[in-house]
Amino acid sequence: MRVVLDTCILKLATFPAENNASALIYELARAGLLEAWVTPAILEEYSDVLSDHPEFVAEIVESFPVCYPLTELSVIRHEPDNRFLECALAANAEFIVTVNTAPGHFDRKQYQAVSVARPGEFLNDPEVGRLVKKLIRG
């Protein structure tokens, strides 16, 4: 399954908390059970926002595949969010996972073939549930 993780998901993944849905999603990607796609622009945003976690950023750079969208979009009012949509469309991702679903951000449930899901919704997807079980079994 191909996904694009909004920066907020990775920031939340760095917080120590029991039942941290964002951390679980990151672990699925790190384990190779999800393909979490990025672009150079997204990697730059990750680096800026996660600058206090350089080892975490290095792990992301090593494990997330990179694509290079050929089309620049202006579909979402919050301009930086368009980079995540561009990535999702270029990588044929099934989901963008985010907590930013307020008006002007990822305020639609679907952008062409890409679904937008909050972490809990994403983890409740039956296919993702199977991947979580696989991760837990090791």
C-alpha cells in the first residue's frame, strides 16, 4: 500500500505516548509494510519541522521512496499541502494521512483516486489492520 504522510503525522510520531496512532503508522512504513512516498520538497519540509530529531529525519531519508512530480498543483488553499497531493498522485498513493482536515487544508475526503484519512481512520482500514497484525507478529 502506498501512502503519503503529512508532516504532522511524523511530528506526532516523535511524541512518547501509549496508543500513538501516528507512531504506529510510521512503524508500518519503517518496517516496509507501507510505502510512504516523498518528494524532495516534502523531505525539505520534514527536515525543517523535525530539525530537533536529525536521526529520525535520516531514517526517513533512507527508508522512504522518492518521486518527482511533473505537475504543480494549486488545488488546496494552504499552498504547502499541494506538495503532498502532487506526491500522492505521482506515486499512485492510495492515502494521504494527516490530522490537518480543517477548511483550507485537506478538507476533502478524496482527491481523484487518493483518499485523505486521519490516523485513526487509516488504522481502521481493513487492509491496514492486516498490516498492523503482521507488524505485531514480527
